[in-house]
Amino acid sequence: MPAPTRRVMLVGSSGGHLAQLCALESWYSEHEATFVTFRTPDALSRLEGEQVAWAYHPTTRNLKNLVRNAGLAARLIWRERPDVIVSTGAGVALPFFVLGRLFGAVTVYVEVIDRLDTTTMTGRLCRPFSTVFCVQWPEQEKLYKGAVNIGRLM
């Protein structure tokens, strides 16, 4: 019996974060997927034909864009009503996780593949709002107790 179609929101910065989200294509292609990322050349190329909402950047220590992305998150989550929000970071993820949980969405954070010896700021900030917190390496399990090791996405 096929799995039910879900509304999925994939949230992440462009570049490597987006590449890791795109590695989930075999899963998200079976659902109604909306991407949220930055309008950059790699994102425009990778997401051609996908439903995309463009987030505001830069996000690192930028209060104005945090507020703007929180407004974007509120509008998109209200309109799309995602069942699941998945993110690989970075800063754009936080408002989507906070508001996603308030709206009852399952939130799945996947820690980036390239950080093995320290936690990321976004990982630390999103973890309390994560229904499931995933890592890609055994070394990351030591940094995030109780995380689920899903193996490498790429």
C-alpha cells in the first residue's frame, strides 16, 4: 500500500545545505513539496520546476532578515499547512521550526555532513524545536545525544 501524500516543506540555505535537501528527492518527490531557500544561481538551477519560496539573506546575525524570514514562515506555513518541515540549516531554518511546531508540523532537522567535531549554531538553536534530530556521522551522535543517525545524504 503506498504511503499517503504529505505536504512537505524543505528549508535551507543555498549551496551545500540545498544540495543535501535535494539528496532527499526520492522521498520528497512522492509528496507535495515546497522549497524555501535563497535566490542564488545554484538554487535557480537546482530547483527549476519545483515549487519555491525565496527567503531573505544573509541570515547570519542579521536581525532584520530573521524578522523578515519569520514573517515569510508565518505566511507560508499558514497557507501551505505542511505536515513535515525538513531542514539542513542554516539560519533560515529557525523561524520555520519555531512556527512549524506551533502550527503542529513535524520538524526534522538534519545536521550538515561536514561538521564532525563541533555542533552548529543552527543545530543548537533548532534542536529544541525538532521533532526528530538527525545526524549523518557516528561522530555527530556524540555531539547530539539522542540524535538519529541516518547516514550520509551525499
